[in-house]
Amino acid sequence: MKNINIDHKDSLFQVTENYNEALELLISLGFDNLKDEEKRRTLGKIVTIGDSLKSKGISLSAFVEQLEERLQLSDEPKSGAKDGMETIRMAGVLPCPVRIPLLETFEEWHSKQDLGFHLEYDLKAASMGIGWLEESLKSEQIESLPDLFISAGFDMFFDKKLFGKYKSRDLFEDLIRFENYNEDFENGYLSLRDPKKQYSMIGVVPAVFLINVKELGERKMPRSWEDVLHEDFRNSISLPVSDFDLFNAILLNIYKMYGEEGIVKLGRNMQRSMHPSEMVKSHAKLLERPSVTIMPYFFTKMVKNGGPMEAVWPEDGAIMSPIFLLTKKEKKEQLQPIVDFLSSKGVGEILAHNGRFPSTNPQVDNRVAKENRYMWLGWDFIEEHDLTALIRRCEELFNLAMKGDM
């Protein structure tokens, strides 16, 4: 492993050039500008790592410690290649808060297995997006596609230019072996299991409200999605726009419930986009303090007791961004033990307990109150709509309304 030598006066560009894993880590901490290569090479050269981390309330020593963990994982072998063995490929993205413990657990499991094939895998942080995989997804050759893919959200999995074209050819099969999903997701009002048995889910990323009660003033506490669309919250809501998977899930569900008018109202009420780590500290800022932030449930555990920030689980349900698995039907025999691991109780507890990403495994206690409901887009809605086109239309309406053009 590399010896880490970072001074607080080093530029962001210098740090990310020296350590590839530093770029991924910084993006996961909310430095979204670094996703833009031009900004990384220009602004990144005049901003120091010390000042940048200080702005987020993060010490340099804590950053270096996290970077060391990532470097250690990247240095460990990612496969057990043997001559003459078939190669199985797994790729995708994992939620940032649980990526390290999931990888550690997976690599420990993998080291003890005699799978009988060469396993290659690349599981990046969700903050990195999927641009690095898009070329292989655009190919018409099924061989170029990873044998197992894991990621959250709707956009990519149902994009007719990416995974959607393979879906129509019936190339995937749900290999999760428990008969029913966790009762949180299989009950009288909700069913997450794909009726066509193509898509699998191992968990979900729920969106909830964080209310700044000081900024709320005399306004009624919002407890539903309809409430946050009300005129009372014009220009006072923060949304996780940079979290594409969750933001797209929010747009689709608002459209399903309230149509284009709902998207316009959401855009009008938008004040700014904040990274979740900024949202929980927004009461400390002097300007642009939203009264309502919509955020992944995970970040509510960062809220300090006794402060002005209060978490609210929407009464009509937390909108969900599913964590999907797609597995090739033709590779079922080889992939089954990997799917068994990813859908296991142990992995489910890492998702639900470490990351507050409720698991579909029926043996996992998701530690979410039973009265808290979820909002699911629905398989019928997914089948009836071109989700990629609908997301783009919703984004267009949202941006126009946010700018005051609607």
C-alpha cells in the first residue's frame, strides 16, 4: 500500500492526482464539483485540501484514515484467476456509507470460496456515477455486459439504450431464493418483488424530510409529500439533486401522484441543492437556510439531539430508490452463490443497520417503525412508461419552474 503523505496546504488537484481513491472519497463527502474534470484541473489547483475539509467540518487526519482504508481495499487482489477457468464479471456501484463494510465482508467471503471460476469485480461508490460503464452497456453484444450488476435507481436499468434493450430479450432472472421479501415490502399495500422475475432487489434508499423548526416559523409542520408542494414552502425546500438515483425516484413518484403540476410545484419550492452532509448542518449557516430538506434516511442519524433539525418520515410513505441486482439467466449456476451472499441476512444487516438502507431479506429487522410506510413507483407504472424519457421531461419542467419560467 502507498504511504500517504498529504499536507493541509496541498491542492485538491494534487491530492486527487496522487491518490485515485481520494477523488472517490472527496466526492462521497460532498465535493461534487470534482466530478467535473475541468473544474478538478482548474479550481482544484487553487483550493487546498485543508481548507476544503475544514469547510465540511472534517479533520485532515480523519480524511487520511478513511483514505488508508480505501487504499488497503484497492491493494487487495480482486480475483482468484486460474488458467483455463471461466471469467465471471460483477460490476456496479454501492451506497457510499456502506461501501467499505460491504466490500470487506464480500472479500472475506470470497477468500473462503472455491467457486470454480475466475471472478472479476469492480464496485465503485455511488457518488462516482456509472459513466465508466456506459460504453459496455451501449454494446449490442450480451457478452460485453457484466454478468451481475448492482446499483440503485431507475434511470439506467430501464433506459432502452442501456439495460432496457436487454430486458426486452428476457436475458435476466431474479435469483434471490427467499420466497417472500421482508414484510416491510410485501404487505397489504406494497409488493416489491418483480412479477416477471427479471429484476432483484436487496434493499432500498428511502427519502425523508428534515425540518428546520426555527426556519419553519408559523407554517404547519409538513408531514406528507402533498404538504411540501404547498405554496407555503415556495423557495424553501432543499433537494438532493446531485444524488441522481434518489432525485429521479422523487421526480417519478411526484409525477405519478400529482402529474406535471406536481413537478412544477416542486421546482417552484426548490431553494437549493445540498449534499446530505450539508443538510444536517444547514441550521448553522447564515444564508440560504431551507426550512425543509429532502434527504436519504441514512443522514438523519447525523442530526444532533436538542438542535433545530427534526426528522419526519412522510405519512404517505418515504419515496424509495431501489437497490437492484441484475443477473444473467445463462450464468445462473455460477452466479447463484454470489446472489445468495448479496441477499443474505448478514449483508442485509449491513445495509439496514450501518446505512439505514432497509433490506428485503425477511430475516432482517430494518429498525423502522411499522407505522412508517414506503412509496413504491410500481411495476405496472414501470411497464407502462418510458422511464428515461419521463425523467428527462420531469427534469425539464423542474428546472424551468425553479428558474421562475413556469
